[in-house]
Amino acid sequence: MKLTPAARAATLATVGLGFTQIVGWGSTYLMPSVLGRHIEESLGIPSEAVFGGITVMFGVGALLSPRIGRLIDRTGARSIMAWGSVLYALSLAALAFSQGLITYLACWIGLGIASTLALSTPSSIAIAQVAGSRARQAIGMLTIVGGFASTVFWPLTGAVDAALGWRNTLLLYAAVHLLACAPIHLLVLPRKPPSHATAAASAPAPVGVPSHVRPRVFLLLSLTLSTGAFVFTGAMVHMIEFLRGLGHDAATAVFLASLIGPSQVSIRIFELLFGHRYSIMNSAVFGSAMLPFALALALIDGGSFTVAAIAILSYGTSNGLKAVQRATLPLALFGRGQFGAYMGRLALPQGIVSAVAPPAIAAVLSSYGTTAALWLSFAAATLSLISMVLLARLARAVR
């Protein structure tokens, strides 16, 4: 079947941005999991400080996201994301030459700014602008591709580190951002937002919830996404420790945690293929319900391999759906008009929560144990579900 020019542009953008998102997540958020021990030994800084770089990145990104979202609405994402790749390259190169705690964390500030320009939120806005009415499917495809970041970068980073060392690994990743990601952003994205995107931004969109309920809708959406992000960001970092605390040996814990990736990708593929057949709000409620369900199973009998496997698959299903809905729900609720501004405003509380969650859960784990950390996560997941149910009732007409 011959694709229309618009469909070809959307496909090209999805493939290109899928590559840059894998590189972006893999060289930042996922990188300390592999290189952290070597960085700790080389720089003489504690493990908490090494992973604190991720907290700095999310915190900086949260503060800048609202302004960047509005800017992309006006100018498009092409040059912004390209400059983000350049800043990634500079920050990773500087990180490769860091000599202590101050220079190490300063480089993560640069990575936080770069992420605001070129990672998750800008890519979703860019895809929505390019894909137009097919934005939900395009965003779903982008999250499927991005879901392979850990599959690609954990083994890749380990292999490159073994061959070249952690500093040269970061220099290599800096080169990839500069020589591959920046040109891809320039090639696959239009110089200006497409006409359908600028038209939507300049006038009220005829879709979404009525204007008089939008403040309440935005509040509930922000609450459900932020509390969900607390669990996803915090639990993901400590998942293997959770499983070991429930009584599983190291090899079993790693195997169980590895089930998250396939379950995430599987539900995203299902959403891509069949999402048009059911309401996005029903999908959102289901995804939100899977999270407290998973944590409740872990609290009831997480030491059982079968129960733990079901809990992990449920967690991965929820995480996979939420990753899609972080972009598609604002699009369905508010329309394409000012989509970037809404995404930027939503990214602020999510970024702050994502920055706080890993050290907060780590503190509870070390002081009170696995069960207390699971109860904290369960409370946040339940609040996310309640907020989503209230949101679904308020936005019944949204498909």
C-alpha cells in the first residue's frame, strides 16, 4: 500500500525519534546501573551520589519542561531537539573527564537540560505535530521502540565498558549523540510545525473535554501521572532489591525483573494494534488498576515464584500502558491545540516526583525494610488509581 506524504513523514519521524530516544535513555538514566560501580571507584564518591545524578537530571528537567513545551508549540521541535543532542554530547564528554563529586553532578545538570530539549516530552510533542490525527498510533509505536532501551543499552554498555573503560564509553556515547542523533533530528522533523499543528495551536481545538472542566481534569491527570511516576521510577531502580527482600535469590530476582521489559512491550503492541477499538479512558483505568494489584500480590505472597511472576507481569503491563498514556491522554483530553504547553506543565510535577522517588524509596528500604517500601509504593499506586477513576468519570465522553 502506498503511503501518503503525511504518513511517510510520520513513519520517518517515528523511526528516527525511536533511535534517538533509545540512545537518550540508554546513555543517561540506564547508564549508572552498569557504569556506576566503576565511576564510584574512580571518582571516590559514594554510590548514593553516583545515582544522585539521575535525581539531578529529573529535577532540572522538571523545572524547564513547561517553558520548553510552550516553545515547541510555537517553533516546532526540530532545532530544539537537535541542540539537545549537541548538549548531550558536550555533557557526556565532560562527564567522561569529571574528577570528583562537584564536576560529576554539574555534568548531570547539563544532561538534565539536554533531556528537557531532546528526550521524552519533546519527542511526544514532535510526533503529535507530525502525525496529526494518527498521533495516538504514532506515539504508541514510539513507546514500543523506546521500550527496547534497556534491552539494547545494558548489555551494550557492559561490553563497551569491558573493552574501553567507563570514560571512553561515555565519550563514545557523546559521539553518537553528536554525529547520529543531532543529524537525525534535523532530517526527520520539519523546519516548522505542520500546518495542522499550527492551526490547532492558534485556535481552540474542537476535541477534548469542555473548557469549564479542564482545570479539574488537568489536576486529576497530573495527580494520577505523578503518583504513578513515583512508583515506576522508584520501584524500577530498586526492583531487584525488592525481590531479594521478598526472599528470592539473586539469580531468580534478576530473572523475574527481566520479565518487566517483555510485558511492557507486549501491552504497547496490543495497544497499538487494538487501541482504536476501545476508549482510551478504559485503557487508562485498567492500566492504573494493574499497579496496586501487582503491589498487593507482592505484599500478600511475594516470596512465591508464581505470585511474584504475576506481580511483575502486572507491574510491567501497568508501566507499559502508562508510558503510552503520558502522551496520549493529554492529547485526547485537551486536543492538539497547545499540546506542548500541557505536556510541559504535566512534566513539571512528574519530573520532581521522579527525582525524589529513588532516594525516598532507598531510605525506606534501608531503614524499615522491603515490606515498608512496598506499602509506600502501594499507597502511591492506590492514589494514582483513585485519581484516574475520578478523571474517567469527569471525562466520560472522551474516546
